[in-house]
Amino acid sequence: MFEKMQRAFWKALTPDLVVDEPKVVVPPVAGLAANVVAALGGVDNLKSQKAVALTRVRVELRDVARVDRQALTAAGIPGVMTLDGGVVHLITGLKS
Amino acid sequence: MATPQQLQLLAPLSGVLMPLDQVPDPVFSTRVIGDGLCIDPTSQTLSAPLAGVISNVQASGHAISITDDNGVQVLMHIGLDTVNLAGKGFTRLVEDGQRVEAGQALIEFDADYIALHARSLLTLMLVVSGEPFTWLSPETGMVEGGQPLLGLHCVERIADEPAPEEGEALFSRTMTLANPNGLHARPAAVFAQAAKGFSASVYLHKQQESANAKSLVAIMALQTAFGDTVQVSAAGQDAEKAIDTLEKLLTSGCGETVSVSAQVEALEPLSSKVLRGVCASPGSAFGQVVQIAEQRLEVSEPGRGAQVEREQLSRALAQADLALQLLRDKATGDAQAEIFKAHQELLEDPSLLDQADALISEGKSAAFAWHAATEATAALFKGLGSALLAERAADLADVGQRVLKLILGVQDQAIELPEGAILIADQLTPSQTVGLDTRKVLGFATVGGGATSHVAILARAAGLPAICGLPAQVLALRNGSLVLLDAGKGELHLDPELAAIEQLQVDRQRQEQRHQHVLAHATLAACTRDGHHVEVTANIASLGEVEQAMSLGGEGVGLLRSEFLYLDRNHAPSHEEQASTYSAIARALGPSRNLVVRTLDVGGDKPLAYVPMDAETNPFLGMRGIRLCLERPQLLRDQFKAILACAALAQLHIMLPMVTQLSELRLARQLLEEEALALGLAELPKLGIMIEVPAAALMADLFAPEVDFFSIGTNDLTQYTLAMDRDHPRLAAQADSFHPSVLRLIASTVKAAHAHGKWVGVCGAMASETLAVPLLLGLGVDELSVSVPLIPAIKAAVREVDLVDCQAIAQQVLDLESAEQVREALRLYHEATVDTSLVLEN
């Protein structure tokens, strides 16, 4: 906590010297946040994933039953579309 | 209708709401079509948001609209750019004119297919009749299909039905739609919006049908398709203006990019009397228009059994081969013979034959199979992004057509040419040009094609003027109308006046006189009127050219393209061969004249058989010139050694091509010094670099201290600066070295060189243009290295100007905006200063 405050202090004084930290934590699976992956049943449940149609991430799951809808909503995925063959579209919205 | 009533619109889908402003498609986000909402669907059935009649369901199933009894019209559009799916992934559940209940299923769609094949699934629901609404739910977040979303206030609607027509309706010309999917939602919205701007009643007509042009839905209901002919009519006060505006809008694609060549009839009226293109073969001619169009052939798809169709195809292929052989034998020049030989090879191309065979096995007709195979391969060629390959697609189309005609038994109609014909076509294929009576042809003008197209090759071989890259309007010219083709300027004058034609003849005579005059004075020095000497040297690629250059008054060799020693052979030239060639050229020049030898300038675009290279996707940005040589230093060492053999015979200069980095120069210099040391040479030859990469031009101040001279290669410098391929059929006209950006690079290069006491030459095509002479002198260029036949003309041009004037005009044009402006300014300058004593007409 103290360290964080000190950093913020230094950042305010010397804005050039302290590099901005990336706001988003680098996810273990490219493109999907860790909590989203967890809500989808973990990395093991993920067969493929790809960004499609501007606003969606299309994932193929081994077992759709392992998807935790509430956890997905909690992870900030507003819409989920479950399709045939283990395909699920996560509606993530437009990337800014 | 006077009593306000509320109508609820139900969510047509489940999904996530997105504010309309954020929809990444301006037609929707700007509400041109109407206000409403956007849902990113999580369900796959689109249901009716209100009860009413289906007023228009697109054949492709991606859009539908419903009109209720009070005239409220709601449009739903599934996904963005889904019209391109042509119905795939959509199942229509209702028909036009059908009455539906609120909540009734309208369209089913395959969300996964659309997500994978279209731009987006974002679905729009828009109130196109324009009633204001309020939200009955939060404006963001999840919605459930069938949930009430909007409350519509159906106040008395503003009558958007046109008032009874006043007076007679005016009609536009008929136009051909160039939009690849006809007037679908987006272009239709743009069109309707524009129509609404007029008080006149406006209708769009397609054959017998017509639609109120102010109604988006009505336009969409016309179900127009690519290539449909349409007409606009208008009645009322501003009818004329409406027709004019809407005609232009339709022609330009209503906000969609449309390919110009596809819209032959949809052309703007020829407002200007001059059409511009690129010179493909110089010269000028006055004659009458003859349009050459390719016949459209009807092909039936199903075959009559694989055996029959196969035999038919191979019979046609054999006949085509025979016909091409005849053409080859009769061909008037090597160029033509080579083209038909290439066509014969295409007939045997295994991948083409395999494709056709596979289709025949599937039960298709020989004609269909062959047509499909050639079209697919031609499309592939075109898609590869190379101008040269794109032109080979034209060859393939030509061969394809030849065989197709044989299969279908279509006779070629011999084109009867009138005297003095100027042939106009989208593209002229070799088969079309071969049968022509060249005695009756005075010139060519085409929309497609570039410097490497057949028209260019054949026209140059026949000594006829030709222009490529003209706007498509040229295809609308009436047969028999009179035109003046001025290929040198890249201009086609329509309906020229007698004075212009006479001027052309006078110009021709004067050019001839001038040619004789400059030839007679070729040996005079190239000194400006105020006594400034400019060295005019030759660009050569053989010993023969040196001798010719000397006889035409060349003062040295400014560019020896050493590639000629390396090309078209299976192994590198021996040291002896190289050394004796360089020495012979140096001897022809003598010890007092400059010989600038450019080291090997090859790359992925012109690979050497004995220097294997990986294919590059973009050879012009790949291992070319010095980059290749430094990667294979032995090649460069051997060349240096051979060049150094002639060090004492002329003023030897060595020039490195494509230098981008200082390290390349330093590395090459080190190799050169080592080779010179090994030969025991006391004095090193001069070492310079080509300035053809913008990086080198921009850093000329850093290069200057380390070189003995610069030579500017304007051709490459232009294409790299403007990022335009000089041979690109559509861009060639703009890839002009007179562009101020290129001139600024030349100016700063000269400044940097002179600051360090180094000289600058120009060896690109620009140096061979007389128009550029005052400009280049004014920018301070010390040497012009020009193509051999033009040496006398360039020397004469130097003798006609004052350096002081040149400097003034050069400074002025640096601040202009475009190459055209620069050329115009130089022309005016030329007329005002140089020719006044000679030309009385001006």
C-alpha cells in the first residue's frame, strides 16, 4: 500500500520517469481475461478462441455445461450466445 | 390519425443493446435511414416488433420491413455488410405482402455462419417513417426478444407522399447501376435522403416498376441488382435540379465504392472536352472513334455427359492451338509472336485443365467448365496485386474467350474499320488487335492497361500513338465522333476544333524541324545563355550505345547499367569477359570523359538464374540493388575487380544502387578499397551512390561527406516517395516525377551535396524530358544523364535557358501542390521565355 502511494507520488512529480503500467493484466490466454477463461471452465475446456464480427469472441468448448454464466456476467461479459457444437459467442462489445 | 396514440415496438431479438451512435457504419449511426436501436443478438430468430404488412423482404433475407395500418414503417437489418452473403445463412419465413402479428417469426439466421463470414452481427431496428419515440426500457444492457422496447407517438404524420404531380415529369438518362449489390439498404438510404432534399416528387424507375425515391423502403422494394438499368423522374419546381443531383449520385454509387469500368452507361455527361490518361506510345493523331467491345457469350451450365463434354473441350483446345500457331506465323513482329506463343502455353496449363476437368466430372458443360476455370484463375492473378500479373489476367481472359467461342461455335465477327480509326476499348486483347488492319488505325485509347500492356507493346511496335488509363467515360463516346489523340501529353480531345487539328499539324512540322535543328547542333556544348555549363551524358547498357552517344554529342556516360552483363544467362560472367567489356566502353570514351558504372542492380523483380533468391511478396521493397550485393559480397567483389581493370582508361566512377543506410555505403567502400589494394592501384576511383530511396535523399547531408557524387534515380525515387507503382494501370498517371514532394527531395539532396563540394547528377527518366531541364538546372543539378537518342534535344534545351530564370522558376514550383501544376507552370514558363522568338501563334 505504502509502495503504491509512493509510486503515485513520484509519478505526479516526475511524469516522464515512471512508466505507465498497462491497465489490463496480460491474460494467460491471449485476448481473454483470466476470470473469463475461468468462467468458461478453465483453459482445459477451451478448444479454440478467436475474435469475430467486431463485437464477439468465438470460443469452442469441450464441455458447454462447465460454463458459469453468472461468473461470465461478473467478469464483464454482457452477452453470451450458446450455439451448436460447443460454440459459444461472448459479446464483448466494440474495442475502443 | 389526428389523435395521438401510442404504439409499442417489441424487441425483435434477444441480445445486448448498443447505442446507435456507436454502430460502426455511418449510414446507421448518422440516422440517415431513421432513428431506432441496435441489438447485438444472442438469439437467432428475428420476430416482428409490430403487427403489419411485410412491405419489403430482401431476397437475400438480411433485411425486412413492416408497415402497419397507420403507415408506421420499421426496418430491420441483420448484421453489417451482410448483403454480401447473398442470402447464405438466412432463412425467410414470410413473404412480401403477408400480414404478420407482433412477435411472429420473420427470419431465421445462422449466427455462427454470419459471425464468421460477415463484418458484424449488429442488428438494426429503425423507424423509417420518422415517428418520434420514447424508450420503454433502459437504453443499454440485455434485452429479451418480445420485450416492449420503444413507445411510438403516432402523431399526424407529415405527408411524405408527394403532392399530386404538377406539370410534366422530367426524366433522367437511363443509367446502369454499378453497386455490386444493387441499391440495398445503405445506398438506398443515401439516395432517399438526397431525394428528400427536393420539393419535387421524385420517382426511381426500373423497367415497368417505379418507386417513390423519397422512401427508403420503396427503393429497396424495387430489388435492384448490379447492372440494372434505372431512370429517375421528377415533377415540380426543382425537378431539373433533382434529376441532375440524383443522376450524379447514382453514377457515383450512392456512397458505395463502385468500379468505374463497370458502369458504361452510368457516366457523367462529358463536361470536359479533354480526357486524360497515360502515354503508352508517343505521337499524335486525329481520327474517328471506333469502339471495340467484347461479345458476351451465353453459357449453359449442365453438360450432356462427361465424355461428350471432355471431347468437346479438347477439340476446342486443339483448334485454338492451331489458330494461335497461324497467328504466330503471320505475326508482323516478334512482340506479337511472343504473345501468341504465351497464349498457346496457357492452353496447356495443367492447373487450368485440371480445374476444367473437375467441373466436367461434376456434370458441367465444357463451356461452363472452361469459362469458370479461366475466370477463377484470372481473378487470382488480378488479386495478387502486381500490375504485370493483372495484365496477364487479360491474356487469360483472351485465351478463355477464344476457346469458349470455339466450343459454342460462335463466329468471330471481323471488325470493319473505317479509314482513320482511333480504337477505343476497356482493354484491347491481343486477339482483337491482331486482326486489325493497321493501315486504317491511327491510334489507341484504352481504360485499362499500363506501360506493359499489349496495347502499349503493339502500339510502340507499330509506331502508333496510344493512351492507357483513360476514365471510363471514353467508352461512352459515339462511334464515328472525331477525336484528337495527343499521346505525348496523355490527352484525348473530344470534338476538337479545326484550329486544334491544324495546330497539331503545325506542331508536328515544327517538331520535325526542331529535331533536324538540334541534331545539327548536337556537338555544341550544353551551356545556358548566361554561360553555365551542364554536363549532358548518356544512359547506356551496351558498347554499341556508347559509340552512338558520342556521335550524338554525349559528354560521357552518366549511367552504365551493368546488369546487361549478367542477365539472360545461367552463370555469372567471367572476370575476363566483364573486364574486357568495361575496358572497351572506357576506351571508347577516352581518358578525359566520365564513365559512371552502376554496380549490379537486380532483385526479386528480375532475378538472376545463378543467384537463387526466395520469392518475395514485394520485390520492390525487398532484396534489391546493394542489399543483394552485400548479402553476396563475392558477387560485388568480382564486379569491383572487373570494373577496376578499366580505371586508367576513362574518368572512372563507381555508383551503388538502392543505398538506404550509411553502413551499406561504408561496407561497399571497404570492399572496393580491399580490391583496389589487391590490384595495387594507387588511386581509388570515385565512389558515389544513387539517390532513389527517400531515406537516402532525406539524409543526403550525412551521406555527402562520404561520397564523391550523387546521382538521382528519379523513377524509383518517385515510386517510393509517392508509394505508387509506375506501371500500375490506374496510378501510373499520378506517379509523376514532377510531383513537388519529389522535387523537394531533389532540392535538399543538391543542397546537401553542394555544401560538401560534391556534384549531383540525375539519371532517371526525368532528365530526358525537355520540360524538366529548366527545373533541374534551377535546382542546381550538375549533370543530366539521358537516354541516347535524346542527348541532342536535352543539350539544345539547356542552351535555350538562363540559369537565373531557371532558379527562379524552380523555387516557385517547389511550393505548388501537384505534378500537374508543376508541369503547367513549366509549360507556361517555356512558352513565355523560350519559344517567343519562334512561335507566332502564341
